[in-house]
Amino acid sequence: MRAMLTALVIALLSQTESFVVQPGVIPGPAVWTEAVCAFDADEDGDVDVVFGNGEGFAEPERALPPTLLINEGVKAGNPVFVDASSSALPARALFCKCVIAFDHDGDGDLDLLATQAYAHEAVLYVNNGRGAFVVADGVLPAIELNSWSACAGDVEQDGDLDLALAHHGGTTLFSGDGLRTQLWTNDGERFTDASAQRLAAAPKKAQQNVTFVDLDLDFDLDLVVDGRSSPQLAYLNDGTGNFTVASDAIPAGSNFTYETEFADLDGDTDLDAFYISLRQYDEGVATNRLAQTAKLGFDEHVFEGTGQDDNEAAFLDYDDDGDLDVLVGTLAGDCEKLWRNDGAMTFVPVAAFSALRDSTLDLALADFDGDGDVDVVTAQGESGEFDNRYYRNEGPRDTKPPRVLRSGLRWSADAASAQLVVVAQDGAQDDGVTALDVSARYGLTRDGECEHAALRHCGGGTFALALDPARARHVRVTLRDAAGNTTESDWIDVVRP
């Protein structure tokens, strides 16, 4: 054990910083920020940022409006962010705990959903296509929630994005007994509470995080709910948007599991897991046995002695070696944590971030400066000066192409039509979301004239395209990431079952 710890210390000290904090890059008010989301608000090709603000941990203290930063380009190697909150966002004060970007109405631009804690309704901001937003009153169910997380995905396979929302219940963090996770289905115009009909959810105290992910790789989105109570819960989708809890499908975690993240960490195409506080406060990973046994199941590996009260994790290939490493936003450490993956589920801590002690509650990954690598923005709350940070990536450029983990056809009941479905992964992923352009070319022959179409993002790293077998007997997929790296799949024959 002493030799192992010595090796870890040597590896830690021998690394140079890849992510260097850039003071002054993030404007806006220095307020308690609970959430951050990176997205292209104004459709100009660069990555903007929205922060969800609001004071209060165990109980509400002060509601605050969100902060929207528009990326105006690069100067002296850093993105230039302009605070557009007053002009582009309605000045509505929130107790915001989560903010996500998704296209709720299928018009091609990204809208925003903000969830609130302490018995307040979620808020939907609709994008006008140019980065200005209005509140869409009456589109969401009018339900007061104690919600610290939300995710979007097409669970019904009907072409629009539905929502799952954590719901702890009560009016403070610790007062609720734990209510059922919410499932709101989208008809293209408004959302309906389908929780009782479609999600046989078990009450769970202190729900912290919800994630859509195709756990069993059967081409539909499953749901993982985690938080400050054990066990963490997995709900499997029957393919039509009806969910049942899968007992013991994923590791139980601990009473401090604030987040789980799923991705292929060992290169075998099934989805492994990283756990904040897998055992007590010790982080860890879980290796999925699906590729080897054809049955969903995990082997746990605890990072012994790493115990700190951390909230947020994400995946990125920081060293451009083709496998995903793990970034942890830390509340109490001397810098953000990074665990380097050797590709075989062995993780070593490396000193990749500037030494800086602050209270990180959330983070966002994107190439904000357009130089071909992934930078990091962190959100600060609970304690300290509340200065949100921008870390510029000074490591290697992203040269590794995205990967197709699984692809195939999902047929209608009468076999008259099919959907092409692709589960993909890239070198950066947060909350189950990866930023990829996925397209297909298809035709009656492999060598003849082809048609081209973009696949729509269904959530959780899953993309889909409706196919007419009379026009598409063969189809091939191309993945393109933000750095311009591309992957082309093998041809798929469109053969009716």
C-alpha cells in the first residue's frame, strides 16, 4: 500500500498544469451560483454560458436572476464574454439549482429549463433564435418542486424531448420525506405530468441528480436518479416511455452520492460509471459487465482515502490518449481534481488544474476559445467569494475522433418504417450529454446516389433518424466533433425483421 501511495504522489507531482485559471474572463455579479450550462445561445458558432443563481443550501435565503454570458470571440487567447442578462433574459429571481439547454419546441435553437428548490415551479425560457429569451408561462406543469436536477430526452421515441426532474419534496433540503421523480412528456407544444402513468418511481429522499442514459444499450433512454440517500436508482425504459425500477442494476452508492456519470471508460462499448462518494465520501468507478455477459451489472472500485464532500463530475480526454478521464469539481480541495484513466479502469490523480481553493458546485466543458481543445468553467456557491472561474486548456489539442458505441435499427410494430439509432461518445461529456453533429447518407445501393440527413439528438448520447425502407436500403453514419474530428461507421443494411 505504501508503494502504491508513493507512486501516486510521484505521478501527481510530476504533472504540469493543463488547465490554467484566467482571472477576469467571467464577468457578471459575484453571487451564489449553483449551476452552469454551456450552449450556443445565439447560433453564431461559439459557446456561450448561463449560470443559475440563488442563495440557500438547507433552506432558502435569497432568490436571484440567472446570468447569461454571450461569447463575442477571442482576445489574447481567451474568450470575451459579455453579460447579456439584462437584455436577453427576463429578470425573474429564482432559487435555481439546475439549468439545462435543450430544444423544447423543435425549432432548431436551444431553450433553457431552470429548476428551483424549496417548493417553487420550474421555469422554461424560450429562445427566439438569436439568443434572446422569454419565459414560457403555461407550457410546464404548474407543480411546486424541491428540484435540484433535470434532464431532457426523447423517452417515447416520438421526435420531441421530454423531461425528468428530481423532486425531493418538502420546502427545505432536509424536511422532505422524498417524493417521486417527475416525468413530463412533450407533445411539441407543452409538457404533461406523466409521472404516475409512465414512471413507477420509488420515493427517494434528497434527490440530487437525474440522468437519461441508455444503460442497457437497447436503443431507448433509461433513467438514473441519485442523491443523498442510498440506494441510487435505475429505471429501465420498455421502449415506449414506460419505466420500471431495476433493483440492484447499478451500485447502491452511499448517502453522499451527489452524482453518477456514465460512459465507456474501458473501451468495450458498454457504459461504465463514476460515482461521487461511491462509499461514504470516497469516490470510485464501476465497471459494466454488459459487453462480456450480455447482462447489465457492475463491479465496484473505490478510490480509497479520497474522501471529500464533492458535488460534480464530468468526463474529458484531457491528455488526448483516446480514453475518458474524470474531472471532479471540489468543494474543499486545493484545486479541481482530475483522475487520469489508463484505458483499463485504473485511475491516477494528476495535478492538472491551477491551485485554487474555492467551493465548486457545478462545471461546464466546451471549447470556448475555438482552439481545438476543451476548456472548463466552474460555478461557485455555498462559501467563499462566489467568483466563477474560467480555466483555459493548455494541454494537447483534441485529435481523437468520436466513437460509435452501438448503432442499429428500431422497427415500427408493422415493420413499415424504421429508426436508425446511434449511441455515440466523444472526448468531453457532462450529465450524459455530448456535443456532436451526427449525419447519415443512405440510398438503394451502397455505391449509387445517396441522400443525406442529420440525426436528431435524443438525449444521453443517443441520436436517431427516421428511415423509409423504400428509399433507404443501406445507411452509413458520420460523427463530427467540435474540433472537426470525424468518424464514419460501417454500412448498415436496412432489412425488415
